[in-house]
Amino acid sequence: MTAMTRTSFMPRRTGTPRASRWLSLKLVTLFIAALAAVTAWGLAAPSAAHAAISVLRLGYCGGDDWEPTMASDSTHVYVLITHFAGDTSCDPADGQNNSRIMIQVSADGGKTFSAPAVVANTPGGLAYPSQADPSIAVDKATGAVYVSFLAYGLSGGHTDIYVAKSTNFGQSFGPAVQANAKGCKNCDHEKILANNNVIYDAYTQAQYHFVSVSTDGGATFTQHQADSTFVVGFAEGGVLDSQGNAWFAWGDCESSNCTGTPAVDYRVSETLAGGGTTTFSPVLAQSPQSPDCPYSSCGFAYYGGQDAIAIDSAGTIYLAWQTGQVQSQRKSPTIINLSRCSSNCTSAAGWSVIGRVDDKTAANCPNAACYALFPNLLAAGPGQLFATWIDDRNDSIDGTVDHVDGYNLWYRASTTGGTTWTTPGQQISQFDPAQSQSTPNGFLFPYGDYTGLIMNTTCRTPAPAMTWGEGHNWVGGPTAPGHIEFTSLC
């Protein structure tokens, strides 16, 4: 599952963000996937090569920054973070803007970013104490940037979904508009898409699945209940096909605590262009109950099932899905599989399982006991696929497999739609002695259970860019702040 919070069930925590500073740059030399072969963007497919990349710490020097997401257009890269109170001894501004969605914008391909800025402090004119679960989309036809997020904590307990729009490359946003309606009072985990002034926002409340649609550039929204299957649902990601239809990936729990075998069911849905008519696929894959989080305080099903969706220029849809390496076994160490579909993708017959995405056992993973978590996918030209995940294979280097260190972001690419991969997994995250959560073997804990993976279209040759959260534990806070990292493979 993905989860800030599973806000509808247990809010993650409160905090207080701070105003902002410039970023910490660390140069590292990696073996990464370079580019060769034409795609819809003029991208070329990856082959193993030496390249020096820059990893930026976004947010604030003292944290506490959580669960990023991002997008790009031809001139800018946009990164969203959720900021909580951090260590003000690093910067007094870290104590400002608590529990607010903030945006940072790069106009130079991701080399530098603006200081964090609040997207919408009082959405709907209301002083919601907390915000969470940011999602972002750029309308390629109009250039508008749309930011969707949860707002909650007012008396009465509602969790609402708002969408804010920028028409000046994220420099400022107009008043945020509420996307949910009466049928969803405790909404969760929204994912947004935008195309030619039509905006689709997918979200859930318990078993109810919604797609809210705007046909006037985000000025108003109409909520559509699309499904009421299973017990606890989560929208996990979305893509647009060449006809403008909106496809979303869903990961749904079969019980209220997401336990048992199977515990999670994966599906996709198609919402027809310009309206709310939505068709769901049957269950395409499943996952058993996930391993326990190593800390007593963690979000709902924090290591639980999660999927990611991508579509290439030929229209093939890909679904990466987290499961147990022994699917009939509760709490089995997790792996990430890949399925794909070229037609009839709301039918089970259109889909086939291709194989593994992760290669967590390539090194330092005794008895395959490490966890591969939080998949993300990006597709480009026909068959060109890029994947990231977080695993803790390096947890064993200290002699103990306890899942409280050794986490890293890993990346690999394919030119065959995931049938084969061009290289073994490439470690992207790097040791930064200036950050207390970072160790030579990896960071201590994944800070947020989703990551960002986009095609950075500001590069001379478009290339993947990634963002992810690194933390000490799930709780965070001023004494154990988390940080957001960014890199681009331009």
C-alpha cells in the first residue's frame, strides 16, 4: 500500500515545517544506465555506462520532510514535499509551515531548485491543521501545473481533497478547489492527471473508489463513485493513453487491517476521456500480508502491497506490483513483479506476468530475507521501461538482518518491456555524512512509502529523474528528521 498515513485511519503525526534554504549538493560517481535508441521524446535506451550524477537534498537542512512526488514540462522540474517541524538549530525557519504541502521548482533541469513554498495554506478558505499525500500533474496542452493533496484535522474529522492550479510554472497558485463531495468524507490517497483542461483525481474512502473530474481547468469538479469492491482501497498512480483516457492503478485490502493471504488485490481502471465513466479490470495480481514494520509506530500497512503503472508510446500498459516471494505465506519477504498489457486492459485476458523487477538477492541478502518495496515505473518509447524500488539488501552488512538500516533506492531499465533488463540494479542513493539518517550501507528507513520517477523533459536528451525520502524511523520529528533526495540522469 502506499500510505502517508493511511490518513483516514491513523494520521501520521503532526509537525511544523520551516521556511527554507538552498539545497545540499553531493556529487557521486555511479554506474548508471545511460541512453541510446530513439523514443517518443528522442530518448535512447539505457546501456551500462559511467556517469557522474548530482544528488540534491531538497526541503530543509533540518528536515522534517516526507514523501515526495514530482513532474516536469519542457522547461521546469517540480517537486512536492510534505513538511513537518524539523531541527530548528539548523535553521529557525524549519519550525514554520507545519504539515504543509510545499513545492520546489527547478528551471535548469534539476541542478538547482527554488526554496520550498507553501502551495495552499488555507485551502477553501479553511485553516485545516494538516495536509498530506501530495500529487502533481502538468497539463502538456496548456502548461498549467495542478497540485492535489489531502487536508484534514478540523473539528468533525473530515479528510478532504483539494486541487490548486498554477499558470506561471509553480511560482504561485490560485485558490485551491475542493475535489471531493458528500459521498467521500474521509478521503485518502489521491492521484491526479491532467490533459487539455480536463483533470482526473482518483481517491478512495474505505471500499469506495472515486474519480473526480473537472472539464473546466480545475474550476469545478464532479465526483463519480466508480467502484465499491473490497474493504480498504488505495489509488496508487495514473497514466493517460493517446486518446486521453485516464488509467489508474489500485491496491485494495481484503480486510480492515490488510492481513491474511491474500491481503491485497491489484486492479486497473479506465476512465473515458472527458467524463467520469469508469471501468475496472478484474483482479490482476495479489499479495499476502506484508512483513511487519520494524518499529512499533508505523503507518497503516506501511510495508503492505503497492503497485505502479506506466504506459509506453505504443500504448502498452505496465503494472509493477509488490508481493511476497512466497505468495501463500503471510509476512513473506517482499519482491516486485511486472505485468503488461497491449490491448483489452480492463480484461484479465489482456494481461501477462513478465517476471521480476527487483534483483534484491544480487548481493548481501542472505536467504532472500531482505525486502524490496515501493515500486515505481516509467515508460517511454515502445518497450522502453524504467523502474525504481527501495530495498534493504545492505542491511546484512553489519551482521544483523533487522530491517532498520541498509536501505537504498535502486534503478534499472529495459528495452524489451521488462522481458530483460539492460543492467543489474543500480544503486542511486548515496552516503552523505552531512545527513544523520545516511550511513555507508544506506539510509536507516524509507521516509514515506512512495517515491517519484519521471521523464525529465528539460534534459537535452530526456532522461529519468528520481526523488525519494530517507529517514531514521517512521515517526521522525526534530530529533530524527527525514530528508528528501533528488537526482536526474541527464
